[in-house]
Amino acid sequence: MSPTIFREKGYRFYFPSNEESRIHIHVTCEKGEAKFWLEPIVSLATSFGLNPKKLAEAQKIIEEHENEIVKAWRRHFSQR
């Protein structure tokens, strides 16, 4: 299961349920996908198909929603 946390500007932000315990978020759009760590700071982990402009835009959105993402992560993984 990969719950969608939110959608914004054509991106879907989600996290797979069966990955490592370090808080992170995945993002997809029509151009590609990426994974960002949220700790210790928001930073790019991997990306496929997204140009630097798209990556910067996705990272900015993640930074704006960081608290929401962390709360959703903790809520989701505490139910496992």
C-alpha cells in the first residue's frame, strides 16, 4: 500500500509502506519520479526523469508541507 499524502501542481506525494524506517517521501509526475529524505534535512535521495527545475519545485513543496508529511508518516507507521 502506498498512501497518497497530498497532490499539488501535478505531483503526487506518497510513501510506500514497505521501505526503510528513515522518514522520506516519494513524488511522481508525468515526467518522472524522485525520493526525498526528510531527516536530518529535506534532501534528494534518488530521481528518474525529473530535470533540475522539477526537482527544485518538488523539494520546495515538500519543505512547505514537511510537518504534514511527518505527521502522516508517524500516523501511518504507528498503525502497522
